Amino acid sequence: MATASERVGSAATRSNIRTLSASRVESVDLLRGLVMVVMALDHSREFFTYIRTPPEFLAQTSLLLFFTRWITHFCAPAFFFLAGTGAFLSASRGKKTIEIASSLAKRGAWLILLEVTIIDLGWTFVPGMVFAGVVYALGACMIILALLVWLPARWVGIVGLAIIVFHHLFDRVKPEAFGPLKYLWIVLHKPGFYPITDNVFFINLYVLVPWCGVMAAGYGLGVVLLKSPEVRRKWLFGIGLMATVLFVLLRFTHGYGQPPAGAGLMSATVGPYVPQATLSKSIIAFLNVNKYPPSLQFLLMTLGPALMLLAWFDRLDLSAPRNWFWRKILVYGQVPMFYYILHIWLLHIIALGVAMVRGQSYGWLLHGGIFTGKNPNDVYGYGLPVVYLVWITVVVALYPLCAWYAEYKRTHRQWWLRYF
């Protein structure tokens, strides 16, 4: 039976990938760390702002509010993409393909279990309230990737790219068209809120199509990482630049890859770009593309700059004293799941404590949190300066724990460490 390494190229290629895998490719971990830090900004906004309308709601938003949300749009695409890249690098240790597939399937199942237990509880403080968040989708997409890794790496990447580009062809397909299998289509391609019982409901935020395509495309990118440093950087930057330029062209020309206004879970998201009365509103309208589910334009807008940034990170000498800040960011990328779980619980606990101390409404924090929403008549929340302050405080407060755990993972080999 062929090994996973044999499916990614020649003996020289397998030697290169073993070297890359052993070093974890610091640029990949660095980009992942930056993603984790920025992600916490959006969650801080959700827990602490007094603003009730979505930042994407063009009529009532401001450029700063929209930017606070928009900058975090880069997180999920980069995380799915890098998860695929990490899976490719893990295929370098001479394991059989069935072992790689088994590892991905087990890791995926573990992530889904984490989502519906400790992570969902951290979000809601309500046992049994389940939603399909980003960790659930990561796990499910890993299970799908476990089926795809039997193909050569380039073909995995091609399949992923095809899913990203062509998934809009199925936007008009209704779940009812599949009869008894309609719930499978909901999981794959139809975000929304689905009640299970009177007290339990399924919030389907991250549908698997096209997110599984993003992960598969990241797996295919591993082929680029095997090239020499200069060639690798040119490829990464070039692909990222082409994706960004294509986004701009499609957006300006009302081209393919963005559903009509009101499509998807976020009804506040605009459709094709229409210039507005002011420059700031025009900028918001231009960048306001669908995330739930992610449109092609959304993925081009986010993955393009992410790949260019990855090329720049690949040039950084993290041992240089001047790069001390990036060494700190790297730590978060080495223990992403550990950080993710801690930051959710910490934000929720701080929000509850501050509300109680200041005499503000806090019942919603005990009964669903941001997924049941703040009562419009309740007194709660703060402006964006407080949101940013909370964000920085939480990220800095978690650094010592993340640094300790990263070192613990480096010096210990218990099996369970692979899953955190």
C-alpha cells in the first residue's frame, strides 16, 4: 500500500516535506497565530458592545464598526486553509495513507465533540444548546479531507478549488428537493436556525460547502511549500495577488461569485456592489460580501491577502531581536485550540462579571449569550474603545498560559496532546 509521502512526490520531495514538517513551518504557525489574535476582536465586540444592529447593516453602521467586524473575516478562511496545509505536512513521516486518513477522521470527530460540549457551553452557559460553529465545521471538513487524501495532493487541491469556484451553481437548490435527505443538504449548504426540541436548537453557521473546499485547497498548497524559499515566496505572493485582483474585478463588474442582497444567513449583507452617497459607505458596500455561507468573492477577498502575508512571514527571521512581537504571535499559532477554548470562556466570564458589578442586564449571558441576543430594552454594553481594550486585555492575559502549554507540547509526547 502506498504511503501518504509517496502521494506527494519524489524522494527529494519527500525529504523536503520531512524537513518542513519537523520545523512546523514557522510562517504557517505565525499566520495562524495572527488569525487567532484577530479573531478574539470580533468575539469581544459580540460580548461587550451596546450596538444591536449587525456591523454589515449599511444604513446604520460606521466605517470603524464595519472594520472591526471586517478585519476578522480573514480568520476563518485562513484557519481552514492552514488546517489543510498542516494536514499535508503531517503526511511526510512515511505513514500509510490509511493512517493519515484515520488520523484526520479521529481529529475531526474530536473537534466536533469539543464543539458540542465545552465550546458551545462556553458560548452559551446552557447545557445542550448546540450550534454548528467554526470548530464543528473544521472537524467535519477534516473527515471529508480524510476521504480526499487518497488522491495525489495536486488533485486534492484541484477538487478544493473547484468546490470554491462552482459552489454557487447550487445556491438555488432547496433542501426539500432531497426529500428524506434534506437535512444532509442543510448541513452541506444551507445555513440557518433549526429547532430540535423546545429548548434545544441547531444553529448552522458554517456549512461544509465550500469550507471543505478551502481546506482541500490548503492541502494542495503544500506542494508549493516544497519549493525553494525564493520560488515558494513568489508562488505564494503571486497566487495571493491574483486572487485579490480577481476579487476587485468581480466586485466592480458585478461578476460571478456574490449572491443577491439578503441571501444567506446575514440579511444585512449587500449583493452586487453599488456606489453610495459617501466614500465611507461606498467602501463598506464594496467590502460587504457574504460569509454565511462564504461566497467566492468573500474567499478571494480574504485568502488573497492572507497568502501574500504568508509569503512575507516566510521571509521573517524570528530569531532577530527586532522581531520580538512576531515571536509572541507565533505562540498563539502553536496552540490554537487551547487558546480558542480559553478565550471564549474568559470573554464570557468577564462580560458576566462586569455586567453584575455595573448593575447592567446579564440574564442573557446566562441563557444563551450572544446566540440569544441582548434584549433591546435592557441596559448593557459599551462603545468600541472598551471593546478594543477588552480584546487586548484578554489576548495578553492568555499569553503566559499559551506559552507554557506550547513548551509543554514541545517537551512531552502524550497522545492527547495531538488533539489540543
